[in-house]
Amino acid sequence: MLAMGTPQAICRIIEAPALDQATGHAGDGRWLAVGYAHALDAGLAGPPRLDAMPPGAWQIDVFVASAEHRGRGIGGFALMRMRQEVFETTLAVAAAVFVAVGNEKAVRAYEQAGFRWRAIARDEDRGAEWLMVAERSGDTSSDHRRSSGINGNSNGTRRLL
């Protein structure tokens, strides 16, 4: 919560269609909060965890809390949207994620979102993690942002889906 409301952070609620319990498909048109994503200037966390972290990078974290919404591409889509928003709204030179070495499913989602393996970090609490980095590239114009589908709402959060 420290990051919320600061210019060095982007915080988003991940919303997805409510699922019909019988079929597992989108149900009655309602949207539910199913997770959380944030990106912050990696320099705010203190000294870099690794020399391989590019100076000026922003770190992204995505969490889909709803078990019934996992495995449906929502986390990967939210990750791509956060990466897009970081590059469109900041001067970040790269976006970075840390993912547990054994979490192959997440690694594949990060690869699909343009992240590449850079180094292994060892965290006292979480164990070995890959540092994966996506370099800034491509069009980050305001026209692209308007067509991205990231929609604001009345409480200041934004829907990622």
C-alpha cells in the first residue's frame, strides 16, 4: 500500500467477467475483482537485488487471487497491459519481474509478454528466482494508449481487462 498514490507506482485491480458455476464460462455480464497488479520504480526498493537489474527499470507484480480465474490467461494479459502502461506513462528503460525458478507456468507467461531471463536471484524468504526483463521498444505514443482498453473508473483504479 506504500506505493499507492505516488508517481513512482502504478496500482491496478484486475477485473474479469463473473463465471457461470455450471459451465465455467462468462456468466451474467457482471465483472469481479479477481486480482491485483502493480508496477513501481525498482529504485524505490533500495539497492538493486542484482547487478543485472537495469538502472531505470520498473518492477511489475501480478497476482490473480481468484482460483477459478487462474489458468485462463488473465494473469498473462494483465502482465502485458501493465508492461504496456509502464512504457506509455513513465520513462522506464525496462520492466522487470522476479519469478520462482520452479514456476514454469509463470515463466512461460512472462516470456509471452516479452520478458527474457537475465539472472538468478536468491531471496532469503522465497528462494531462487529468475530476474526476467523486457526492454523498452516499439510504439508508446498516446494514440496507442487510447486504444489499449485500459479504462478508468470513478474510484481512481483502472480495470485491466
